[in-house]
Amino acid sequence: DDRTPFGEGGLQCEACHGPGGAHTSRVKRGESRPHMINFGGDEMAVILRGVDPETSLRFAERLRGRVEDIRLDVADGSGQRTRVGVTVSIGLAVFDRDEHADRDALVAAADQRLYEAKRKGRNTVVASL
């Protein structure tokens, strides 16, 4: 089935660019690369098309690990440079027509898992596969 809960035009980041803005992510038939969408602030969505739940979980864990490896050189309050780490919390939801009536339900499921990941101490992936 080629239909996604995001429609043929992709998922648009209206918070960043408003309706009709240029920041969209298209999920096309046969495409398997990840599509990243900024929902505004520090929340992002990654859409993986045609990927089974276990592969989605491995992708999310790999992404979390790569972000954890990032070190940023920043100035502290006294002007001294210091290196700080970065982490990410990920809520993973896999589209299921029986569970998610539309994209809002899918996003809500991912959001619920994201907040669970944050409650568990951050830098973690929470999925319900």
C-alpha cells in the first residue's frame, strides 16, 4: 500500500514556514532513505518508509548513539572553552492502520513515547513494537 498517513505531499513543517512553505519532506514510492522534519523548537520527526519495526528500532538506536558521540566546544560563564556532550530522547511509533486513524494519531503515539523516554532519564529510545 503506497498511502501514508502524511499523504502524497509529505508532512509540512507549518511551525517553521507556515502553510505553503518550502520546508517539506516527501515520502515517495520506493524511497527508503530517512526523511527528517523539524516540528519547531527541539522536536524532530524522522519518517522511514517501507522499513519493518525492528529495523526502525535499530535505526533509532544508531541515531541515538551517533548523537551521544557529538562533542561541542562552547564557552562557559567565565569565558573558558569546554566540551559538552549532546543526547537525544526518541519516541518511536510504527504506523499501523488498525491503531492509528490518521497522522495526528501516529504523531501522538510517538510523542507519548518521547515523553516516556524523557521520564526514563533521557538519552534513550522508547518504542512499542
